Amino acid sequence: MSWSLFTRNVLRKTNPNRNPSLDINEVATVWATEYDAAVKRGKDFINLESIQTGNLEIMKTLFRAALLKGVTSPPGAPFSLVNEFGNGVKAYWSGAQMRPFPIPLIPAPGSIQNLQVNSNIVTSPGVWPIYPPIKPASKQIIMVNMFVLAAIVHLFSISGIIQTTSLYPSVPSPIPSPGVIVWSGYIVPPSIPIPNINFPSQDGSEPPVIQQSDSDVVSELNQLSNTQTEYVEDDSVTDLLSGDTSLQNVVKASLPDDELYAFNVDQYINDFRRQLIAEDVHCD
């Protein structure tokens, strides 16, 4: 699920005209579950591991608290819902568990090959970039898009540790021992790899996966089980970034390619960059 689908789902499910009885608990649940669904389609920059379980219930609770704070804040008070939502997102990633597959291709330091992943845990929930004081958004779409931009920048800053069993050089043959791989950065691709039911074909023209636009993906996702998609080889993240994991390139690769953005993204990027550098996050 890309950020475009996240945006459309949040707008559709929290539209008071379509859901007149919607309350704060339901709105918080929509935001949290859609975020959870979106990031589970993402991967870390290098090892292509996806998140398995985040602290979803805590995120829901903190999103509710943020919405309540917004409702009770007096007019003119310095309040930003997007900034407040950052507390819930960081809580979601605190100690989150990543998937053990695929086994990282880059060996643990000192080893020659990784044999298996024993654990993969997020050790730093990252830095949520804070917007400066601004006027309240005139349209909900602007607020949702501001959240998406902050979420993309935030994912750039999370990091974790993979504990492996790896092969180390030895005579007469390599020996297996524990290894540690440190990773940082996570991205949600703008398209979704779907297993191609026509692969392999007699003429070899069919690829194993299809990079499908998220606008057509909802029904297909409902038909796919976890076992169908969990072990599909996917190099879409590698192709997207082309080895460039700078903040500017990650934002460029992640932002939905549509006309929904009704605010100037560029004016916030440099400020967000300064915030990350202040927290000792390398941006280039």
C-alpha cells in the first residue's frame, strides 16, 4: 500500500458526509490501521526487511489523545495535529519486530555469509519532524498530505539491529557463529509488487512480479494470502533508490505522483533536514 492509497483511504473513511456518526475513537483507529497497513508494504533500504508487528494499540491510544487535545484546544492556541500524531507513530516503532526474511545478502561484519536471522528489532523509533507554527489547514487533504510528508521523513530516521547466524572464515572450513547487522532507513514504495499468476510463460515474457499501481490493488490484496506474498523476491526498493539513500532522494522516491499536494513540500524539507542532523541522523 503506497501513501496514495493511505491518503485516499483516510479521506474516504473519515469523511463526515459519508460517516456522520464517526467519533474520535473511530477516527484514531482509521489513521492508525491505515498507517500500519501502509508501512507493512515497505522495506528497509538495504536488507529489504518489512515490519512484522508494531505497537498498533499504543498508536491508536496516542492518536485519540492527539485528537482530543485538538478538540479541547482553544481557538488560536499553537496546536498541530500532525505534530501530535508523531508521538503515536514513534510509539508504534518503539521495539517493533521486523520480519526474518529475506536473509540479508550483505554478510554480518567479519563473516562471509548469513545463514539465518535470529531476530530483527527496531532499536531507534526515529525522529518525527516538527512543522513550525502554521495556520490550520483549510482542507483535510492538506493535513493528510502534511502527515504523509512527515511520515516519509520519519521513516528515513528509524534504525534497528539484525542478529544473525553467519559463517566466519576458518580452517579447514568456515564456522557458524552469531553476527550483528545494524540497519537504518525504511521506505514505502509507490507501487506494490504482486505475484504474476502467468509466470513462468513459454516465451519468457512474463516477469515473476508485477509492479501494480495502488489504485487498482485493493481487490487483489484481499485475494492474496500472506504465504503468497511473504517470500516473493522484491528489488523494487533497490530500483527506486538506485543506491542513493539521501533524504532528498528518499522523499522524491516515496511521495505519491499525483496532484493532491496542495502545499509547498520543498519549503519544509530543509527544515526537516536540520532537525534530523540535530538528532545525529545522517541525511546524505
